Amino acid sequence: MAVTVHIPSALSSFAGGRGRVGLDRAATVREALEALGALHPGVRDRVLTEQGDVRRHVNVFVGDESIRYTGGLETPLQDGAEVFVIAAVSGGSSRE
Amino acid sequence: MATPRHLDVRDGDVLLMVGTMKGAFLARSRPSRSSWELGGPYFPGYAVYAMAYDGREGRRRLWAGSSSMHWGAVVRSSDDGGRTWTNPEEAPIKFPEGSELSLKQVWQIRPGRAEEPDILYCGVEPASLFESRDGGESWQLVQGLHDHPHRPKWEPGGGGLCLHTIVPDPADRQRLLVAISTGGVYRTDDGGRTWRARNQGVRAQFLPGRHPEFGQCVHKVVRHPLRPDRLFLQNHWGLYRSDDAGDTWGDIANGVPSDFGFAMETHPHDPDSVYIVPIESDEFRCPPEGRLRVFRTRDAGRSWQPLSRGLPQRGSYDVVLRDALAADTLEPAGIYFGTRGGKLFGSPDEGGSWELVADGLPPIVCVKAAIFGDLKSRRARKPVHMASPGRRGKKRPTPGKRAPGRRRRARPAA
């Protein structure tokens, strides 16, 4: 399934300045992020932990649905799906 | 996005590296330390818990451990006085796949011994130690500590489960000591393969057994390079000294308003002098009596004296965190500290008087001081080995070769 991953501006420098990356084939969100990571490891390491989990204060949406409620990284993708990686509002204030 | 102000840092400058909750700052002054320039913010929005200066082998390298709540933690370096920093694509410090751990924060970056110029150490959260043997290009988890049987019982303190203090032994390449909150002090005598808890005599008031083998919330441990067997420790309640490289600890809370605190630093030239910043209590983490005071001992903890000239002595509720107290190597030594209220203080006369170097910064969590490009400070002075029980009088290795680079007479303090 051809999908498009939208990258937050904070990470676009790790994707050659691009705000979105088209992938020829990804059946799940996990596959999409793995494929993205193969192309742009800098994005991968900032979106996923070294154990392959989405970072706690990062949200991933397929369309306007958060993957937290649609199966997490195993959320299936349809042809033409748009995946959004967005900094969560919960991460806006560091521990002091 | 905030645009950093860059400094023109020159050899011989006193350079302060200031890590805050919202970025890093640099301050520079000529050796007189009579006026300061402030640069930054670098990595705006990132918490910078760790900074370091590596002047070995002709380097002038700054290190920073920056962490984003969103995008994770990385270590970065600068070789041009902070103008540009690395921002590695792949995170250089990672826990192994399958370890179920992920890097949360870099708490300490520590260049190794002068005679091992390519070794650096990094203490992180969750409490672990990483080592680099190639000047910081790559990092490896110190597996021996990671696999310690005590690990499952280490509990996070208020700031997280962190390995925040790394103290190499300048006279023994096999020996390294670390401090974990809350785990306590651990020491290796075999280059990191095995580690033992070294907390005898250090209390843990929050545990039923007041002096457990491990689990203490040690806040800081310091060692003067000229006295490698002697260590000082600031605990979550308790001030201690060890004269046997950490095997045993004795109470030295003599005449301080509180033995609770975070920060501790040695005088650069006098091994009997140590600085602390007492805090009233674990429940009220503010200066005792509302008076911000640094305390110094000149007799290895037998007595402590307040140093407060120039510091607020009424209504001060600011606090100095564990890595936010530093000293430069000039004579007289400069002492510096930063507060959670964003104030950076400095003393050009070893604490006799204090002035505000900068104000209005984000909460300060780290302060380090260095003489930029200083050849003299790169040469390790020969440590004095004091005989200690249990050691077999092993001959200390001779300090290593002189660092290459320009040979230039160190400038006297202005």
C-alpha cells in the first residue's frame, strides 16, 4: 500500500528538509515507520525508542485517528493512507 | 526559534558551560573574571543536564547531553567554542535491542584520565554507564554494571533513576566509582567488568534499615586528583568522607545548618577543601533560613564555614542542584554555581565574595568550568597515593605522556 508519512518540522532536517515522505509499500504503521527509518535514520531514532516503541510524547495518526486506539504500530494502512507524526502536547514542559 | 548569541572564545578564557531545562548557555571571561559575556541559548527547548570540556590531546571540545521530551536524548559536541554542534543522525547512545530499556536522559559526561585521552564516560537515565574509547565517536554500554544483581532493586529518586556521578581514579586505570540515585555508590576495580556497592556508613533515611548495603540516594561524590583514595560524598541527608577509596564512609556534617543538599565540588588545588550548598530539608528544598550560602571546609570536613558575601541572605528560596557547582583551575580559584531560579553566581576569590554572572536563565541543572585551550591543566599532576587498608601497596602507574600540541607557557591570572 502506498502511503505518505508527514514529518514534523522539528525533524525535517533529518529527512533532507522534506515535510513528507512517500513510501511505495507499507501494510501497517510499523512497516511505514521502519521504511521511513531505513531512508532517514535520524527521524527513526527520534520518533522511536531503541526498542522500537513510539516515544511517549509522540503521537502518530492515520488520517485523524490516533494509533493509540486503532491497534498501535500494527494499525493497518490502506492504499493512499496519510500517516502523521506529531509532537504531543503532553511533552511541552520538561520536569523541573 | 531563539537564535543563539555566539561567543568569541579564546585560549586562556574562563569558560562556563551552563546546562538548563531549556537549553545550554556559555559564559566567558578573561582570567580576571571581572566581566562576563553570555552566549546561547544552544538547543533551545532541550533540557541539558550534562556538559563537559575535553582539553586532552590538544582538543578544545565542548560536550552536551541534550534531551527533548518529544524526540529523546543525544550527546553533541562542539570544536569551535559552541558556534556549531554535532547533531548525529543516529543516536550515539542506545541501549541494546532487547534490553527493554530506552535512553531517557544524559546525566553526566566525563572525560577520562589525562593519560587515556580517547576515553569518555556517560552516565544516563535509566541508571547505566556508557564508555567511549574513540573520543566520543561511538559509545558502548558497560555491561558489568548493567548486569549487576542489584539493578532490579534500584528505585528512582525524585529526579528519576539516574547514574549522575562518575569519578575515575587518577592513579588506577582499573578503578572507577559511580553514584546512582537511588542505588548508591558502586566501584569497579577491574576496569568495569565487575562492580561492588561501596556504601558502608552512608545512611538511607527512607529505608527501614538505615544503613543498607545499597539503595542510598547519593547526590554527589567528588575526589581531588592529588588524593585518589579520599572521597567526599553529599547524600540525601548526610555528608561523608572516605579515606579508603569508598570502602568505608565517616560522617563529616560538622557545623553545617543542614546535611541535606545536592551540590559538591573540590577546590582545584587544595585536596582538603570542598564546597557544598546546604538545603534545609528533603521536604523544604530551599536554603536554610532563607539564606543562600555556600559552605567550605578547609580541613577535609572537620569544620565548615559559610561563604555568603554577595549572596542573598533574606528570603532566598533558590536551590542548587547536584551538578551545578564548579571550580576553575586558576589561582585563586574561581567557584561558580547556578540555581533553579536561573541565577548564575561566580566568585573570583575562592568563595570570599560572590557576584551575579547571569540572571534570568531557565532553571540551571549543570555548571562546568574550564580554562579554554589551557595546556597546563591538561598535564595531570602526579597523585599522592595514601596507604589504605586492604591495598597491597601496589605501585601507581606514572602519569602519562604530555599531550601534544603547542607548548606554550600558561598565562598568569590577570
